[in-house]
Amino acid sequence: MSMDEKTMVNDILEGVKAGLTAYQTAITETENTTLRQTFQQMRNNDESFQFELFKVAQAKGYYKSAQKATPAEIGNLKSELQ
């Protein structure tokens, strides 16, 4: 893929990420059970799409994962959340 394709993939990933946030808001604010389930299914589909695209981007070197947390950092976070 060219640099334009890399930008396009990253833009799509960012757009889907923003959409997932919007779905979460809609899900938490929707009273109608059927509509809520529809939003949840749409979110699940977008999450699957995002993950597949992420794997392609990572394989192509377009995405570099964040540094992994140390065991101490994980322990500290667990303690803070409990």
C-alpha cells in the first residue's frame, strides 16, 4: 500500500472508533429494547470490522502498538480500580 493508502486505513480506523463511541452513547440512552439491540448489533459489527482492519494495518506496519504495561503498572491499576 502507498502512503495514501496508509492514511486512508488510519482514517477509516479513526472513523470507526468515533462511531463506536457514538453507538455506546446511543445504547446507554435508548429506552426501546429493540432499538437498543439494533445499536448493539451495529456496534458489534463495527468492532469486528475495526479489528480485522487493525490486523491488516498492523501486518503492513501501519500501526504500532503502545508499549505493554509492566506487571507493576497492571497491579497499581488493579488496586486503584478496586
